[in-house]
Amino acid sequence: MPHRLQLKRFSSSVVDYRFTSALRIRIEASDPDATGTDPAVFLYRRDPVNPYTSTHTDTFMTVCSPVDLAEYPVGAPSTASEYPFFRLHYVELDVRSTLYAKEIWLAIVREVQILLEAMERLAQLSLTETVNLGT
């Protein structure tokens, strides 16, 4: 079955504050056709605990690669790993303009499509070598 995901974009209204604007966008991935494709395709880094607030911040890094999907856990970083990366099925960003929000949306759609195409190619194995061993 082909790899498929559905992306949904949510936006707030533009908030003007003094001389700047802000807009929040949220993009959620899902597998509504039950193809078995993991929707947690957004890679995050958990930053160190802030000593003043005793909280950590999770920073969105990129759309995952096929290797990222295999390596990093969903929901929170692995305590057994030295790498503070993990995956989520959504990304939420604050941006300064609707134009920038649209550019982010288009870039993420493009990157998820590239990921799905890569996963399809990785699933197509062909025999490249046979070795007979022993006497």
C-alpha cells in the first residue's frame, strides 16, 4: 500500500502589537486512510531546562527523513540516548506575516511529499548481490 498522509493547516487571526504583527500556524499530519504511514513526521529537539523557570523548551527542527523516522521516538526524547530529538505529528509556529506562514506551509507540504516518495523508493528492494559460502 502506498505511503499517504493528510496535512491540515490551522491559523490564528493576525495580531498587531505595537509595530509588529504575529500569526500562529499549526500543521497536523494524520493517516486517515490507515495506510500504516506514521504521521509523526516533525522532528523536534528538547532544549536544556531553563534554570530560572525549571522548564524545557521543545524546538521544531525539520520534517523528518526516513532515517529520522527509524531513529527517533515519538512524543519525547529517549532517556537511553544522548540525542535530545523526538517526533510529533504536528508543528506549531508563530510567524510575523501571512506571507511567511504561506511559505512555511508550502515548504512543509513539499518536504512531506519528498519524505513519502523516499519511503516508497526505500520499500522497493532489488537483488544486488548473491554470495555462496562454504565448501
